[in-house]
Amino acid sequence: MTLAAQTLAAQTLAAQTLALCALPDDLAAYDAALLIGPKERLEALARLHPQLAPHAAALAAPLADLPAAPKGGDAQTYLALTEGARPTRLIFAALPTLATRMNAPARPDEASKAAARLTPPKGRTLIALCPAALDHAEPLTAAVARALPLVSFKSGPRRPAVDLAVWLEGEEAQGALDHDALAALAAGVQRAAAWVDTPPEQLHVPQLVDLAREVAVRAGAEVDVFEGEELMHMGLGGVWAVGKAAVHPPAVVVLRGPQSTPGAPPCVWVGKGVVYDCGGLSLKPKEGMEGMKMDMGGAAAVLAAFDAAAALGRHEDLCAVLCLAENAIGPAAFRNDDVITLYSGKTVEINNTDAEGRLLLGDGVAYACRHLRPALVVDVATLTGAQLMATGKAHAGVVANDARIEALAVRLGRASGDLVHPLPYCPELLMGEFKSEVADMKNSVRDRMNAQSSCAAHFVEAHLPEGFEGQWLHVDIAGPAWVGGRGTGFGVALLCALSGAWREALA
């Protein structure tokens, strides 16, 4: 077992784990059953489930009166005790059916709240999802997965496992469920969240490199790892500059899935993996530094989604580039006023060492285009605090060079539950914010009140090669990747959905 695997195994001693199963006819193995879905689906389950059906008459009135979760509020619950037999508790959480046009119709937001708030801390628990439609199963599964984090350092006995089942009315509908896809998605979300939650002294660049190698073995993918001064000699000046002062040197990891045909242009995911960001010499204040282990959320999402896509056989013509570094302080730290050269060949005058993620992504997209020749480049990053101001904690901000890929991202966001919202795409108006007198550009904007998140995206775009004819999508997940002091695994569901849709969308 690698150091990374040992570390993560140790962290889960007191954690809830999630296992996919078929909804059993006999629930006696469980101390509690949490049933989540729209009220009419809960009523149908109470009528049709072999163990609940004898109690259907007793449950009918309470279920009819069960209020759905109010708009923007916590899920409402009803508690029913069985007559002296297990499960000792049935907990019903009714999901609202109202979803406005920028929300996910499945209402995974409320499902996640219900799972987090209502899953009992003791005893074996079954969570049964009762979606309104087949295509609601995946976003609800991801929502429950992110509500049950794996990493815990709290003392005390290990919390029991949680089983997850998805129930649809009718044999045909139930038979259409892809349990492998649901299991891979749940595992990916929990895995990405766990990596973000792991303290940086335990999950640093070497451990992430090991995890990427393990994913490559499972996926049957080719892997290249470039580390330390090798990055400088290769010309990956952005990754090298950001990470060169840290105890653990920076790295770039490239995963390549199988090709459908020789020379087929792939889809490449590029993930920002700043394992800890103190801001460098542009030091963050205490309040801004706390929680910065989450700054590798983009790389975590990319790696976990690649793993999940491979488990589903969707990694053909799929590549991932992970740019890994710690933005640290030391004698070798890069400084404001330094001028560095990125892999694109463009020079960057540093005016803020805390605007480091775009330097990694600039190298990542340039490497992807030069060596992998993609049809689509998707970069994923916890990039700007301004994203929270622009689109909030529920929606990631997206910037795309093509309206088709922007529309696809929005559609897949609503379908997967990883919501996104477009930010302005207008480099001719915004790139002037990076004007430098001595280099091709600076790395931080002159006016922080001028569409900062879009500007940061355009900085990354500027390192695509001249005349790039493919599609490019930038996903800023700074807000939704980290909520309430926990990683959420945001981005895994979106990328998994994209892995099965990008070819057709670009045809």
C-alpha cells in the first residue's frame, strides 16, 4: 500500500462510507432508513414496498401532510416508529418539485441537506432515493455522496457504513438503472472530497502523484510524471515558479486514456492542484489562508472524474493534465516583479504571487495543446474568490470560447447537479487588465472591480496556441468546491457527464 493509500485509510477510521445496493424487501438489517424523494414517490414506495405496504394505511395521512422542503430551506421530515421490529426508525424527507430554470430539476441541493442532517450518527443506516425520473438518479446519488464525507480525525468509534439504494416504480424503470454508473459516480465524488479534506501535511504533491499513478493502473491509462527541476528545463515556468520554494517539488502528471482511432483528437481536462496556498510572498491574511488545502479541488475533481470515467468505459480519447504545487514561502520563492516564461513561450510579469493558479493552468493548457492536440480543453480550478461574488457557492462560473460548449456545460450542470453559470467572454475588452510594460502580460488585474473571474479565465486562454481551432471551457469552482469547511467533490459529476457527451456535442 502506498503512503497515500495508508494516509487515506487512516483518516476513514471514524468516517461514514457509502455503498450502493438494491433496495431490499426486508429492511431488518438496518437500524434506520432515510427515504428521500418527492412526496408522491415516497407515497408510492410506502404502498408498494413489501415491508412498508402493511403499514401503508397508517402512513398515508402523515405522508399526505408531509410538507416538501421550502424554497431555500432545509428538508422537512416525518419520523415513524415500526412496531417493535427493525428498522427502529423510518425517516421521510420530501424534496420540493419546484426548480427554477437555473437549478437542477432533481433538487439535489435539498437531497444533500437531508442526507447530511438526517443520517443518524449511530447504527446501520439505509438511504433510499426515490427520484421522480430515471435521469434524476445520478444527481441525487452525487448529492448524497457529498453529504457523507470520508475524512474524519475525531476521536471515538468508527461510524457505521451507510448503504445507498435507488428505487424507481416499475420493473422496467428499475431495470433501466445503471448501478455501475451510480457506484462510480458516488465513489468519485467522495474520493475527490476526501482528497480536498486531507490536511496538506498528509496529502502533498508526492502523495497526489502516487494517487494519479494508482488511477492510471486501474484505468489502464498511460501516465507521465514530470517533477522538480525537470519542469524548469522543459519550459514549464509557471508550475516551476509557483512550487520551487516548497519542501516537496512541484509536478505535472499526464494521464492518457485509450484512443478510439490513431490520431483521434482527445478531450483534455486540466486541473489546478495547489495543495496549499499561503499566497506566497503576497501573503494571505489569517482569515484568507484558513482552508487553503482546498486549492487543489480542481485537480482532485479531474483525477476522481478520470477514475470514474474509466470505470464506466468512457475514458476513450480522454486525457488529464494535473498541475501540482505548493505556493510556499522560502529563499527560492518567486517574487512580485519577477518575469517568468510559461510553456506557451509568453512572458509574465508577476505582480501578485497569490494569483498563482492561472500560472499553473497556463502551462497546463499549453502543454495539452502542444502534445495532446485536443478537440476540447477543459480547465477546472478553484481560481478566484471573485467567482463567489459573481455566481455564488452553488454555481461554478464558466467561460468558453464557443457558445455551443458554454450551452453544453450549462445543460450538463443542471442534469448532473454540478450547476454552472456563464461569465462574460470578451477578451478584447478584458485582457487590457494584464498590460505590462516589460513583459507580454502581468498575472493579476489592474482593476479588481472589472470582471475578475472572466479576466483570470482569459489569462489562461492567452496561453492556448496561436490559431487554436478547438473548443475551450474554463470552470471556476472556488465557491462550490468548499462549503462549510468541507470539500464537496464538485466537478466530478459534471466531468463524468461531459465524458459521455463531448464528442456528439462537438460533431
